[in-house]
Amino acid sequence: MSANAVVEIASVRPQPDAPDTSSHRQGSRETAWFDVEHAPTGFRVSCSLTLSKAGGTTMRHRHVFSQLRYIMDGALYFSDRRFPAGTLIYTPESVNYGPQSRREDVRLLVFQFPGPSDLMPLAARQLPPEKFAEGLAGLKAAGVRIEDGVAVFPDGRKDEPANAVYAFMAGRKLAYAPARYLDPVTMQTGNFPWLPTAHAGVSARHLAYFNECGPSLAMLKLDPGAALPAGRAACLEIRMVLKGAVECGGERHAAVSRIYMPPGADYERLESSEGAELLVFQIAVPGGEAPPPRVII
């Protein structure tokens, strides 16, 4: 295996959010955090699996980073539009989205990562829950109120709470790159065909490839007894086991599990005795190779 390139596999099990880290959002939530970081470049992908109960709203806003949401169960609402299970939403950096309302219980995967402009400040890349709570407490000590999902400053100015925390921790106003896209890109993954690959029992949905650096997005389906060969990761890759289970290195990893492969990592053969479906996320790290044209041929 290449130096400093180690494959990580972990199960994802949400736990109730601590009150001091979730109070910038309305409603009850359980969250599992499973961030990954490419140590040589500091490139970080913030990853979470969240179970949100119905109730609460979030104002229309944008971020300095890009986001990916995959709805596993329930539905998400942007304005009056309902996005059901199986929807994948790519929200590029600087693109406004929302307002968001939680009218139903929803379980979703969320990835947050630098966009192609790489203007995501260090404070927004490295905010574990305890640091976010520290920033939120600092805002409140400065007289900022969180009301109905909005950060209200003493001078009457309003902002999305997470953005207010990021700016506070960065010690400066957030800088936004010119938006490449007008709106978020919504994919109804169930309407993409499963295409055969060169590997028996393995089929793929090729969903999208954005920008010069990615993300490249796909889904893989392994029939019972099928396998993916061993190989070497060309770019940063995350495989999420959404359904079923896979076996790797003699261990079984059931849904929901995360497989993280840094650039240059040698990974083992991936098998599935009972069948599985995976979501695949690929992206270039700074100075690294771009994702291949297709996840698997």
C-alpha cells in the first residue's frame, strides 16, 4: 500500500445531537459524523448521516463550500418542492438553496467539501461538533440570537446560523466565488438505468461528473456473489454501502457503512454474498488527479 494512503472502513450509526451543537437548527436530530481528511493536502470532506424529525425551517442561503445530499428515507422540502427517497442533490459553492422545511421525518447522507474555487476557510473545514458549539456560544455571547432557524445580530442583520459560526471562527467575513451554477442540481437516481460492467454481477448508474475536479457521482449494484476487483485509487473516493452488505478483508460491512480510499491507496477485492448497493463519490485533492471518466467500466 502506498505511504500515507490507508483505506478506512467504518459503520455509521447516528447518535442524538448534543443540545449545544444542534441548537442552531430547529427540530430533533440524530447524527453520525464520519469526516475524512487527506492529510498531505488538508483536503477534508465533512460527512454525516442524519435522522431529522419533522418540524423546523431553514432560511434560503448559500455556502462557501459544496454539498451533496442523498435522501435515504422520508422526504426533504425546498420551498414547496418535495424531494423523496432516492433523490441526490448537488448544491455547488455559492449557489443559494431553500428555504428548507422539515415536514416529514427524513434520513439523509450529507457531504460538505471545498468547491473548485477552494475558498472554503480553514475554520469551516475543521469544525468538529465541540468546535462548532464553541463558535455558537461565542456568537451568543456577542448578542446574536437564534430565532426560527435564523441568526439575528444586534444590529438587525440576519444570516444562516452555520455561516455565522464559520465567519466567527474564521475571524472574517466569508468570501464567495462567482457561482458556476444557477441552482442546485437534482438527480432522481431511480430513473437512471443500471448498466452492465465488465465484472459479472456488477452494474452501475453513472449519475454525474461536475467541474474539472469533480465530484463524480455513481451508484454500484452487486448481485449476490458478485465482486469488485482490487485496485488503486486515482483520486479521493468514498463508497457508501446503502443497502445489503459487502465483505472486505474477511470482514462484513452492512448498510450503512463508509469505505474511504485516499488517492494512491491500494484497496482489496470487495465482495457481496447477499447483494449490495453503493453510492460512490470521487473528487480530486489539490494538485491530484481528477476522477476517471467513469467510476467503473
